[in-house]
Amino acid sequence: MNKEQIIQAIGPAVAERGCFLVEVTVSAANDIEVVIEKEDGIVDWEDCAALDKLVHEAFDQDVEDYALTVSSAGLDRPFKVLRQYLKAIGTQVDVKFRGGKRIVATLTSADENRIGLKYTALEAVEGKKKKEKVEHEDLCPLSEINSVTPYVEFK
């Protein structure tokens, strides 16, 4: 079995549950990972169990042995698809750029090529001895970004 067969088998059920596919991977050892996210709210155990059942019904493990994991995209995984960016507009994200720069910003927009970020940075201002907070609102090409993840602040 391959990625396309799995997507075809579960695609309609993913949408019916109010979810979307983030990633489907099939390793050389037939370890299958299906990662989903919910349009509104969070993925729950029932969402994962329903999709697990569908895959097992569509692909007989006696015919082709495989291991299956169905999970939520989670807070620690970088965004993979545009729908994740669109869902996160208005929230804080942790952005890691190529070259090592990292910022926490509010995601203001997203398309296939770039994202909008609003953030504050301490910067040297001409005529001032101390660095001051400067507001930025930038459009950043995705080609310059290593990863974007939801920002979680523990208080």
C-alpha cells in the first residue's frame, strides 16, 4: 500500500469528522503515520480511533503487514500545510528562520508563498542610548523559514 491509497481510503471520513490531513507517511518497513488536524477545536481520541478503524477495514494486515499510528498534529510539530497556517491566523507562533533567527509573533496572514507576522523587537534607535521596543509587521517568504509552530506560554 502507498500514501495515495491511504488518502483515498480515509479522505472522505477525515472531512466528515471536521478534520483535514496534515501528513501521511509510509516507511520502507510499512510503518504508516497519519497526522490530522481539526478545522475547529482539537482532534480527540474518537477522531483518531475512527480513522484507525477505516484503514484497518480497507487494508488487510494478514495480506500486507503494517503498523499504523493516527495522531493529531499537536502543539510541538511544525506546520506542514496551508490550512494549518490559515487556522492559526491571529494566534502567536514560534518562527525559526534559516540562518538561526527566531521570533515569537502573531500570525496575521498566510498564502502558499509567505506569511504575515506582527511582533515587537528591542532595537537600537538612532539618538537613543538604550534599545527600545519597535513594532514590526512583515511579510516573510516561506523559503526563508525553517519552521513555524504554535507558541505555547506556560505561566
